Amino acid sequence: MAGFMATVPRNPEPSVAVATEPAKAAGPGDGGAFSSLRNGNFRLLVGGSLASGFAMWMESIGQGWLVHELTSSPFQLGFVQFLRGISILFVSPVVGALADRVDQKKLAGFATALNGLNALTVGILVVTGRVEIWHLYVTSFIGGTAGSVYNPVRQHLVYRSVGPESLTNAIALNAGANNVSRVVAPNVSGAMIGFFGVESSFFAESLFFGAAVISLFSMKLQPVAVRSTESVLTSVRLGVAHLRAHPLLWRLVLLQAVPTFLVYPYLQLMPSMAADYLHVGAQGFGFLQTGVGFGSILMTLIVAQFASVRHKGPIMSLALMAYMSMILAFSFSRIFMLSFGLLMLGGMNLIVFTTFNQSLLQLNVEDEYRARVISLFTMVQGLNPLGSLVMGSVAEVLGTPHAIALMTGLAILAALVAGVGSPHVRRL
């Protein structure tokens, strides 16, 4: 990111005229927890999120289990995820600039279709008996690049669909759709792997990505009027400079960066935790993966119902600390249902943190820089594969549970330093 740092000109000429104001959806107080679903475009977006969520979680289960079968190596689990996510660091900033210049539906649709073809390729390789670990290196990198395009554009489409009035409610419901898939898809994927083989999970994944493409192209949004007077690189630099100039935005990004790098990588080691320490097979592994999703769904409706609650900053901070504490406790558990319960409690707090973190960022950024700042925020996800590589390496030496415990403990300390209790956050 440092290579893009620049100073914002005193009177920069805007390169983008913000799209016509989104159609006003009913506010949270008008329709309760599901108010944003009154908006037709948002319903299609949520449907696409549900389909792509199914696909991505089936990939997480299928790919993780396949890597474990091929190598039985925690390091390889982390390395494959590293290759999938490293492109985010380089692609996401550019996507923010491109999103201001091209049709966002087409951009997201192309990326989603590429992911579908990627899954189909892996399934064919497994069926023909030709799959090798290096194939997963390649397809993981391609899939990560496509995801680097899709994820920030989807977040921007949420804002364009409902506007600021219903943004927190919409973010919670959109996250809820992903968490429904997080609960159902791993169980389905685990069962399919157990009965039909791992290739079936990849074939189903490609179908869900296809459904997401159809949903995206069915949306009818007002076009964005573009007045481009600067290069893409200059646009990226101005976005970084805008982020640097606002301490509150930086705090929100840093608070997201901490668990992304130090905690979320535990997901890539779940096959090892399930098979080697909790002693369950593919179906048990799939069920364990749903723990966070169950907790998130339970909390989603509460967050959506009370989207306009005050003191979002302190609530967000407490939720982050509680989430990391649950993952720390999970690393010490050797009882399957206790592990599931801890993950569920973690998921309840995670949905509160991520919803408030994302909505506060979007509500405090200027419209002109929205797409670019969202993309820079998404770029933080590129720290996840780096963390996966580190956690996988530590797990090779200390064991998977100790690696999760060590890095999660560091995350709790880092969150305190990054600004959990800072005045900027407390005032939100």
C-alpha cells in the first residue's frame, strides 16, 4: 500500500459523478429486520450473495479436504489459501478505480463466471484422476483474483441498491445470506464428499456460481455517469490519500486487518483440527464449519432489527474482543460439541463486528471516494493468505491448536493497540 501513497490536491477535480441516488428503500424502522428486502435490486443481490456464498463455502470444504487428502500437511492447507488470497493485495485497489468507470454488474458477473469455470476445471481433474497439488495452486490463484474483483464490487452494489438510509440493515441481511450458506453448504458439501466423492462438491459449486451470475445480470440499476480525467493509477493514489487523511477510516480498516491476518486463518486449518484433534471425518468437518454460521444467523436478525442503534463503535469493539476470545478457547477444546458451541458464540459476535465495521466505513466516506475506499478496505483481506501461510508454518512446528492459540492471543493484544478503545471509535 505504501507504494501508492500520495497527497490529496487542495481542489481535486472529481473524476466521477456519483450515480443517480439509489431508489429509496424503506428504512429500518419502517419494515423491521427485513426492510431492505422491499427493494427489488437488493433482493436480487441477496439472492446472488446466497448462491455465491453456497459456492464459496462448498469450495472451502472441497478444496480443504482435497488438499488434506493429497498432502496431509497443515502447511499445504495454508499455502493453497495464501495463493488464493495474495492477489487481493494487488488487484483490489485497481478494482476500486475500475468500478468507477465500467458497468459494475458486468464486472462482478465476469468474475463470478470465472470462478464457476475454475470449479468445473478442478472437478474434471478429480474425476479423471489427474489432479495434483500444483493444479490447486493454479486454480486457487485464479479464484482469488476473481474474488478480488467480485467482493468489493458487491459491497458497492449494496450501497447503490438501498442508499444510506437502509445501509446497516442491508449489510446485515447480505451478510446473513452468506451465513445461511455458511451453515447449509458445508454440511451439504461434507455429505456429498462422503457419498459421491470430492469432485461432486466442485461440480455443485460451479452451478451455484452460474446462478449468481444470472442474479447479478437481472439487477436494474441507474447507470453511473463517468467523467474520467485521471489515470487508474492516479485514481488509486487519491483513494489511498483520502483514507490516510481520515483517522477514523484508518482505525476501521486497522480493526478489520487484525483478525484478518491473525485469526481468520484458523479456518484453513480446520481440516487438521477436525481429523487430527477432534477425530471426525468429512461430514463432521463440514458440520464443524457451520458453527460460526449458525451463530451469525442467530445474531443477524437482531443486528438488522436494531440497525439504527447508537454507540456502534463501542459495540463493535466489544464484539471483536468477544469473537477472538471464543476462537482462543476453541483452540484448547478437544470435545466436538464444545468446539461447535464456541464457534457458534464466536459467529454471533463476528456478525456484529463485521456489520458495524463495514457500515461505519461506508457511512463516513465521501461518495466520490466510496468505490476506491471500499476496494482498499477489501485489500486488507489479502492479509488473510499471509496469515494462513504463517499459521500453517507455525502449525507444522507447534501443532495446529497451539498455532491458533498463539496467533489469536497476539490478535487480542494487537486489537488493543490498533484502537479498540480509541476516542475515534468510542465516539461512533
